[in-house]
Amino acid sequence: MLGRVFAHYKRKRDLNHLKDKRFAFLFEEDCSGEVVVFDTETTGLDPKKDAIVSIGAVKIKANKILTSQAFELFVKNDTIEKKSIEIHGIRPIDVQNGKESQEAIEEFLYFIGSRPLVGYYLEFDMAMINKYLKPMLGVALPNKAIEVSALYYDKKIGRIPQGNVDLRFDTILKDCAIPNMGVHNALNDAIMSAMIYLKLTKGECK
């Protein structure tokens, strides 16, 4: 009860602090029946100093992944470290015609609306979005967050006596019989995370 009261107070406070009222829709009740699964590719793993180079997202509605409405964009950045390039393959030349960061974040906000957000290691991706969002709007993302590895953990923990659940992405994909799409990029990772979410919420991943 106290948690709900605090959450309501926080949303009201954040809405009052919103710098740009164009984005008040983020605080509206979501009636779409959809969730948005998203992922980011970045220059590193530290939200304080690293930057977003791409965002990929898909909506899920009525147990279907709406790939025809997929969201993908690249963000301009001149300093992508070699270690990051080895992971996602995105080089500075690949994003030279990308969006400026503010434009990219605004487009992402219009795509997600007030829908719940789903992802793998979602806390990191939301922290990266919030790095840009807070200076722009004065608030963090107010959307409900659903972590797929937490859903998987809850499914598995009762069946594993030692309580050691392997939460690696590839392990979850294999256990849920989901094909690995191979190419590591934001949109592919979002689609695979969406498939994990559907398998877990439909009870098809035991």
C-alpha cells in the first residue's frame, strides 16, 4: 500500500518537474495493451561516461511481436572504442549520418509512449536513456520496467535446489528454444528479448 502511494506521489512530482510538456504523455495511463522491448548499443558499459550509438525496439501486442513496426536508429558519435566495436561492430563511420542525441531520444519517446518497457539487463539500457533524458526533461523514464532475466529466474529458482540460476542471455535463449539471430545489434537483441518475454509469459519456457 505504502509503495503504491509513494509511486503515485513520485509520478505526480516528476510530471510537475517536466521541463517540456510535449512529453506529458509519458505519464498518462497506458491503454494500448502493448509493451515495448528495447535495447541499446553503446560506447562502453559506464552510463556516466559512455554514450549511445544505436537503439532498437519492437512492440508486443496480443502475444505477437510487431516487427513491421520495428524501431531502429543510430546516434552520431566520433569516439567508439575498439572493445565496443568488437562487440557490436558499429564504427564511427557507420553513425556519421546518424541522429543527434536529442533528436534520437525524442523519437524513442514518441515510439514508446507510456507503455511498459521490457528488456535484458534493462537497468543499464534505461540508465543510458536517462543520461540524456534528465538534462532534456528534468525527469527519468516513468515507464514500468520488466526485466526478462528476473522473469526467467522466478521460473527456474523453484526447480534448482542449489539456487544457482544461469542468467546469461545465450543460456536463456537455448533453454527457451529460441534461435540465436547471430548478429549482435540493438534491434536483433530487442527481438530476441521479445521472444524470451513471450515464451516466459505464455508458460512455454519451463
